[in-house]
Amino acid sequence: MDPVICSFPMNVPPRLEQLAFTIYEQQGATDKAKAKKRILKSQSKDLKYISSSVAADSKQKNQASDYYIGVFEQGKNKCYLLPAGAAYQMQ
């Protein structure tokens, strides 16, 4: 699975590094042309986050931009760009 990008329009949650995110993907899609529905979820004691890949701005074909994640390798002092499969706006 490709990396994904998440945005938090209502501020980044406290203790983000302690949250575990899970992607659920639709199983058994018969038409390969259709994008599989994906849901990204996470929750803590106080908060619950969810986003779906079926929103118009997060479907790969409807994205106005291609997204990439830069991964910096400190030992080699280089940055590599990896394509991100989708962008999720967490609610």
C-alpha cells in the first residue's frame, strides 16, 4: 500500500505520535476501474478521527494535485520523494 497524507483542519491532535491509524479497504470490488473505498481511522481516550477516500477531494482521479512525501535519510544527507496514494482530511 502506498503512503497517504493526512491533514487535520481543526489542529493537529495532542500526542499525535501516540495515535495508531488503521486503513480499512473495501473487499471484493468487481470492477477494477472503480477505486476501492478506504476509510482511515484513529482514536484516543478523548478523540476519534475518521476520513473516507470516497470524498471528491480525496479520490486519486479527482485530486487537483499529485502528492509526494519527502523522506530524509540523514546518514546520506539526501531526501527521497515517495508518491502518496491519497490525501485524507481527518474529521
